[in-house]
Amino acid sequence: MKKHNFYAGPSIMPDFTKEKVAEATMNFAGTGLSVMEVSHRSKEFVAVMDEAIALVKELLKVPEGYSVLFLQGGASLQFLMAPYNLMNTKAAYTNTGAWAKAAIKEAKFFGEVVEVASSADANYNYIPKGYEIPDDVDYFHFTSNNTIFGTEVRIDPDVKVPVVCDMSSDIFSRPVDVSKYALIYAGAQKNLGPSGATLVIVRNDVLGKVTRPIPTMLDYRTHIKGESMFNTPATVPVFGCLQTLLWLKEQGGVEGIEKVNIAKAQLLYSELDRNKMFKPSVPNPEDRSRMNVTFVMTEGYELFEKEFDVFAESKGMVGLKGHRSVGGFRASIYNALPLESVQALVDVMKEFEALKA
């Protein structure tokens, strides 16, 4: 039976990526060695890193004056590195979910955090709007896609202060105007590659302005100078990222994959709006994530939740269980998930409705 992978992360990878990584595990670039055991300083792996960085720049149209880095530690380390490198006195943050809240916690070690907006009052089921960002902050930080709660910001902010964004779960899913950002970071394990690598895109001129000393490993300038090779990079994950970037280019880049993502999201949300047994957790359509579709049973059908979970899994749907803070279900429909998997889920929901409603 075919499995349809809706896990939120680590999550589905393109078959192309899995096949190329499997091949390189046994024989990397004709060396007769595994990609796991060659030096990161070898010409073969340096070529991997160089090509991966070049493809990030090409696919996202990264302007001159920015550096692209492959680091480690996930977005969680970036919660720390961003304020370490950019905050002198205070910064503005929006609180739109668990990961935004975690970023705020780390930033408070370095100065004042102004929480300019929050959706905590409704368990993060909407994106705040109409808030103001103070002119005197060092930067403004937001999380573009909230994996747990199923909300997403798809508008590049146009503000007077430098913008920092955690794009871990929607990077490469749509075009982004990188010039609007001072810093973008993303864990690889959603749309980019295997877990273990972290992508950072930083505008060079925002660095070196804080008054505090920065430890060597936590200074972005260290990794820019070292070309992501200051310490041993996560070689296998970076190789996997390169394969996904090559695959994405074949799909028509971020412009091409966005069309597919829109179609997948529309298909699933339309069924959730129609089906009497289910409803989206996010009421406002413009706030709904294209990457993580969260939903619950409608009133009167709550007792069927566990039964649907078992039923869906029996049909090959895996990873649908929602996060404990939201409950219900979460279908993560990242770039690599084909439209046929979303259709399969819709068919299962219709079948369950016919049996129980």
C-alpha cells in the first residue's frame, strides 16, 4: 500500500533527493567513497557546497550584498544568533505561535523585546494585522509559517527597520523578495533537505554593528569568511539540500512550485469547508497556511477523532495527528508532497463522512 507522508518535519523529500543521496552514500562523485566519509575540504564536496549556495541565490534571486550560509543547530540556534549579531538595545517581535515565542525568549537575553502583536488570545489561530513597528528598534522579527497552528504570512513586509524572518517551514514554497529582509533563516527539514543543515541568508551590511563581543562560532562573519566551512559542515544534509534545489529548479523554481502548492492547498481547504465532519482550525482563509493544514472535527463529531485517525492510517495516511497544543489533525503538504497525496486524503475524508455522518 502506498504511504502518503504528512509529517511536519522531518518530512517528505523528493524521490530525486532520496535516490541521489542513496547513490552518494555508496559512491560519491566517482570517488569510490561515501559522501559520509570524504573530507569537507575535498574538491568534490567543496563543489557541492558551492553549487548549493549558487542555486539558493538563483532560485530566490538573492541580490548582491547578501551571503548564503549552510550552518547547523536548526532554527533554534538562530533564535540566539540573530539577536546576538543584530540587537544593540531592543527589537520588535510578533508572537504567532510556539516557535515565535521561543525566538522571543532567546532575544530577551540581549536586550528589550517589544511584542508588537500577538495571536495568543485565540490560541494562535490567526495572523495579527494593523500593528505598528517602532522606528527605534534594531530589527523586526516574525515567523512566516507557523507549523503547529497552521497560519502563514505570505507578504514581504515593507518597513523602515531591518527585517528578520524564520522561514523554516515555507522557504522555497513561493517567491520571496529577499531585498526586504536583513536576515532569513530556515531549518532544512521541511522543504529543503534532511535535518541537520540550516540555511541562512544575511545582508552583509547589517553585521558588525553591535557593541558586544560575539563568540567566534556565533558570529555570522566567521561563517561568511569561512564560506560555511569554518567548522565541519553537515555534509550529508548539505548534499541532500543540493539535490532538492536541483529538483526544485526542474519544477520551474519557486514560481512553478507555488502553483502546485496553491492547487494542493485549495483542494484540501475546499474539502474541509465542505465536509460536515471536519473544519479548519484557522477560520480566516487569508491566514491559512499552504504548508501545514490544521483541522479538527466539527461540533457533534468530536468522538470520531480517534476513529478517523485509525481509519486514515489504514488507508496509507501517515503523520496526520495534530500537535498536542492544538489537537485534531495536521496535514503538512510541503513542496515534495504530490497533488495525488492530497487527493488521496480528500478521498479518505469523503469516505469517512459517508460511513459516519
